[in-house]
Amino acid sequence: MIASDVFQKIDLELHPDPARTVIRPFSFEYPKAFADGRPTRQQAVLERLRGLDPEVRQHMLDHIAGPMHQRHRNADAVFLRQVDALADRMPEICDLSHEDKLIAGAYFSQEYAFESAALFNPSIVRIPGEQGLSDDGQLRFILSLRGIGEGHISSVTFRAGTWDGGTGITIDPVSPNCVPPRVENDSEGGWVRLICEDSQDISETVVFPILPSQRQGVEDLRMVPFRDAEGVETVIGTYTAFDGKSVRQELLRGIDLRRFDMRPLAGAMTGYKGMALFPRQIDGQFVMLGRQDSESIWLLRSDDLYTWEEGQPIMAPKYPWEFVQIGNCGSPIEIDEGWLVFTHGVGLVRGYAIGACLLDKHDPSRVLARTRSPLIHPSAEHRGGYVPNVTYSCGALVEGRRILLPYAVADEYTAFATACVDDVLAVMEEA
């Protein structure tokens, strides 16, 4: 068997949908040169709102009760929440009537098509609590996806689905509603808590930029079912926060339908892309993979999940398809033989392909084997797209000896493939 024959591609694709929108905060200010000595633009809007005649005011309320209610189940609650968020800076907003608060909240909000341009870079884990195939031979999973919308801003959205351990994959129907989280700050612990109590289905939940560090994107969530020393499993995800100039790694903890805890990571190793957590501690330490020098795969260790100061390169480019750079796709997967890691390599004309390597189970700094040729690479019909010549993934799922790998095509949409662990190992050569 050759490497490119290992994976069987499935007739299933997830494409971006510009009709899927979420209501998010909308802020606007005067340029600095014109801001001194005058009320803020938000205050100016409130003054204009107070001067409306009843007929125009009712027309605006009808718009909220019509198109907004049709597209967003909780539109009123989101508009009122936005008013509450502005109360400290604009105390006068609290004096508005209930109807005017709805209108003001709509002025200070925007409808955002978060996946209008792309839906890609997937990661996948079992739904928390699932132990494997059920009695009917099905396994339930959560899929995270990076959506790109207006302004090339990245958000994270989710799907749920079912896998039979073979080639049978079903994605649950997507809800027509998309729901923004309610944000709570924990100033002492450093967390930002995202409460998704209004979501009735995980496909409704959207994590869009909230912190200044994320102004231009929440990118490439890499989920992992992390099991702590007491055996408690929690879904944790690392992602790249981009403010338009610099990147840093941040963490989502407790990924489920209802709540996410968000926190930036600290330390010299965290100002880079691609960090992915091992699913358990090794020798009492937390361990991650990353690409700190933009060229090689690094192994990072820490006594503290949130602080990463030290690391070392363990795997450099070797073969032509990875001459420019090599990096991990998602988190390592523990199998009998060691840690299975899917990798990405960059070669000719900045083409991204997917390969794999095997790390020693007890000392993951030791690379035991790696694929000489890519397992998945851009095919002739997939060379175009938002970003040509790219296949990429942020994580795979293994059940028994079977692999389900969701992957992105051309930074535009998501496809799926399955394989056998034994076949992946068979096309590796000793490192």
C-alpha cells in the first residue's frame, strides 16, 4: 500500500453558509482628531432616539419583531443584554423605556455572517461521557469548525454527528438559529466565562472574538478529551487569538453545549500558532506540541496547564512535501504503539499536505516513525478555492483501530476520510 491510498474519502462535505448569522456587539467611535469636547457617537445615537416620533419608533419595533425574530430566537434578550453591557459607560441608557432599550440595543448590535466565506480547519472529539460505539454501533461526536466572515474575521462554530466506526458518518441537521454567548468575567481567576444557556443545539453556539487579543479572529480550535489525575475527563481546546498584528495561544475549557471557560496562556512558548495538548499528563507534567520556530514540531512541558516557558524541537522537515515547514495537525492520539500524531507539511507552491508520525509513549520527545509521503494532499479538482493547494486538519478521532479524519480543503470547506491505524503505521518508516 502507498501512503495516498491509506485514507478512503467519504462523500460528505460541509460548506460555508452566508445565511447563518449571529448577533454580536457593534461599536463605533469618532476618529481621535474629532472626539474631544463632544459626546460619544453612542450618546449621539441615544439623543436621536429620544427625539423619534411615535410612528417611526413603532416602525423600528416592528422591524425587530419581524425579520430579527424570524432569524434569531432570542433577539430581544441579546439587544437588552447589549444595553446592560453599556450601562457603566452610558448610565443614561438605563433610563430608557423597555421599547427604547430594544431599539438602542439593536443600534449597538450587528448581524454577522460568521461563515459566509469559509468553514474549515475542523477538530473532532467524542461527546463527553461517550466511551465508544454504543449498542447500536454508533459513536456520537462534536466537530469544531473555523468560520470566516466579513472582514476576514474567524469564529468557531460546532456540529454534532454520528460515526459507525467505518465509513458511515452523519452530521446532525443544523439549527436555523445561531446564538451569541453571554459573557461573564472572572477578574481573580483570569477566566472569561461564555454562558450558552440559550443554545438548544450545539450547532447554534458561536464563539466569536470577545477579547482585544482576538479582535481579528478566534482561529483553529484543537479539541482534546483531557483526563486528569483523578480520571475526570474534560474537553479542552487550544486556539490562536489574533488581534490583527500578533498571535497568542488561548484555551477553552469545559467544552459542552452550555458553558465555555476562556483563558489566555502565559509563557515564552505561547506567542505562536498551533499548540495542541496531549490528552493526559506524562510523568506528572502537562505536555503540548507546537511549531514555535514556524518550521519544526516542538515538544513543550509544564507543571502548570496555563504557563508554558520551555520547549524543544523534536521533528524537522525531511521530505520534499514538507521542506518549507512541518507541524502538528491536532492533539496526539494514544494508541498501543505510542502517540499517533497527524502532521501537516508545506512544500512546492505553498502546498499543504497531511502526513503522520509516531512518538514514544513514555518519552514523546522520541520520534519513532514518520510518513515519507503525504496521506492526503490537494487533488486536481481541489487545487482552487479560497486558498489554493491546501489540505489541513486540527484533529482526528480514533475508535478501536479505525480513524475518522475531518480535514479542510482550500481553506474553504470541510471533507472527511477514514482509515485503519495499522495501514497508517505500515506506510511509516523509522525516523
